[in-house]
Amino acid sequence: MSAIHLEPGDALLIIDLQYDFLPGGALGVANGHEVIAPINHLIELFQAQGLPIVASRDWHPQDHCSFAAQGGPWPPHCQADSPGAEFAAELALPDDAIVVSKADTAAVDAYSAFGGTDLSAQLRAREVTRVTVCGLATDYCVLNTVTDALEEGFDTLIVPEAMRAVDVKPGDGTRAIDRMVARGAVPVRLGEIGMTALSVA
């Protein structure tokens, strides 16, 4: 496809780049660390244009409904203020990044960065019309965020190079990308994303 030019109205959504979702974490995604370099490249492109950068995070209480002890499917992870809930140190988040905390009450889960948060309002306040989504994990929080972004009316780009899947069932990640595209998301490669009115050497 032709190059994507970043311009006013674009925003970057980085989903759950937290230690508990990286290899060795409580709910580590295989090869999850491989997304950090491409996401840092995206951050650099968006930051150069002065465009909004959003980082979502799971921010669970100790008795969150998604945890196995409460009958949920997952081990305890991303508990608020714990080391596992911190963003990866290698992630080059700018100081003015918008941080969105989700699933922060015991009885309600939220895979999507839009779920129970004010993300949509924050984006509209900044006149965002198109989002570029990346992060972890392709088949859960990325998929649900992309689905909600489309339902909210945002044009949505996805960067498969900058996401990895849990793959509870082999191929879940690939199927998730197919579902996102079927709903209207546009997959792009890093090399296809450029900056408007700037020559990049």
C-alpha cells in the first residue's frame, strides 16, 4: 500500500507494555520484548510531529475478577503499584504521554483501553480522528482496543510488527489480525509510516 503520512488528527496507542506481559512476567507473552524497538520507532515518529501518544496499562486490585482465585482465567498480574505493573524501562515513553489505567476495579475486567476509561473523550478533546495501535497482546487487549476504536468511529491502523500474541491456541494472533482487518482496521508496516512535510534522511 502507499505510505501513511502522519498529520494532525493522528494518535499512537501503545497497549500494555508492562513487565508482567513481557517474558519472565506473571503473564508473559512469548517474544513480547521484540515489540519494544518498533514501538520506540513509532514513538519517535509521533513525537517528532507533536502528536498524542497514549499508553494503556492494566492496573488491577489484588482481588481482581480476572485472577484465578476469583474464578478468572489468568494468574495475578499487573497489580496496581507493583513492579509487574510498571511500563518496561526500555520503552521510550515521553513525559507528556497520556497514561490510561484500565480494569482498576475488582468486579470489572477490561481488555480494551476504551473499556471503562475516558480514552475516547481524551482523544476527541485533542481532535484525534485516526489511531495507530500496537502493543500486547494481539489476541486480547490489542484486538479489543482496535474493535472499540473502530466502533467509536476512529480510523484505525495496526502495526503487526509491533505486537505479539498470547496464542493460547496456536494461530490466535493471526486470527485476531484477520478479525481486526475484517472490521476495518488497516495493517501497515513500519516502513510505510512517514512524517508529513519533513524529509527523513
